[in-house]
Amino acid sequence: MPHRIRAARAAQYLAVRALTVHGLAHPLTLALLAAASTAAAKAWDRGHRVDAIHTAPGQRARRAWADHAAGCGTCTTTRPGCPEGARLWERYCRLQDAYLTHLRTRSTSQ
Ligand SMILES: [Zn+2]
């Protein structure tokens, strides 16, 4: 996986976590969103496609999981604790694995 994409995805993940934990107005969230934006712009400047960072099915699955975990009294943001959470977590992990496999396959075939 190209390192700009990895950096942009990591920055985006950290920003989303801060947003979930601290809310949008928190200085840490704002700083991490700015860092994520810069990382995404650098990836774009290197010619990477936007969908390399924002994968629609994976993003929807991640959001569904995060929304559930935030409102569920049994699940945490890093571990499912109920049947519905386990289903959402499994779907999110499966889509992430498929996406990363896709990137590895693509980068070795170029
Ligand atoms: Zn749950």
C-alpha cells in the first residue's frame, strides 16, 4: 500500500476516533481533522484516487459499527459485546480485509 494512502487513512481514523470520543468542537478533534485533510491532499497530489482513502462500503460499515458501539451499553469502540455488535464488527473487518487485499493486489500488479 502506498505510504501516502496509509498515512491518510491513519490520520482519518484518528480524526474519526477523536470526533467520536470528544466531539467536533474539541481542539484535538479539530487538529486531527486538519491533519487528515492535509494527509488526504498529499495523497491526492501524488495521484492517488479519493476512493483509495474513502471506500464507500467500508466507510458505511465502519460508521454503522461506530454508531452502534457509541450507543450500545455492552459494546466498546474496540470490541463487540452483543450479537448485533458482533455482526457489524465482523462486516466491517471483512470489508477492511477485502479492501486491503485489493490494494496489495493492485500495488503488486503495477
Ligand atoms: Zn452492542
